[in-house]
Amino acid sequence: MGRLFTAGLLSVGLSLSVGCVVRAPVVPPIALLYTNIEAPLDIDVQGTPTETRRGESSTTTILGLFSFGDASIHAAAVAGDLDTIESADYNYFHVLGVYQKYTTVVYGK
């Protein structure tokens, strides 16, 4: 009985973590219970100005069952009223796999 419970718990944990991997040049550690991280989407940051405007776009998932939003770079540029994108970052937030939010952040002019 104990082994069956442990196997079931492991299966649930693994199935909740599927799809949580973010593809980017840098992927900080993602925790099972709570994660709130920011990292770059691009690696070519030489000469990137630090004083620029920013735009954000997001997508949200609830219970791993419902996903909605537009986290595209284009949507973030439109939200920030940017004509030129100079760099891009992302933010990933999740709590227990119940609520997840991925935000694309772009900087430019």
C-alpha cells in the first residue's frame, strides 16, 4: 500500500512538472512548489542600452488545464509601444503547478 501511494504521488508530481521547462539561453532552477525567476531570452547583450522603454506580454495557466494569453515578443513590443527591440527577458512564476504565468519582457525604443 505504501509503495503504491509513493508511486502515485511521484506520478502526479512528474505529470504536473511536464511543460514547466522554459526554453531560453539561461534556465534558472525551477522548484516544484514555488518559482519566481527572471532570465534573459537573448544572449547578444553587447552594446544594449540600459535606459530604454519596456513592454510586457503574458500567458497564464490554471491547474494545468486552462491556458490563455499572448506572450509573444510582438505583443510585448505593441504593449510597450516599441518600434525597435534591443533585448528581451522573461519571467516565470508558478505555485504548486496550480497557477503558472510566463511573461515576455522586451526593451527598446
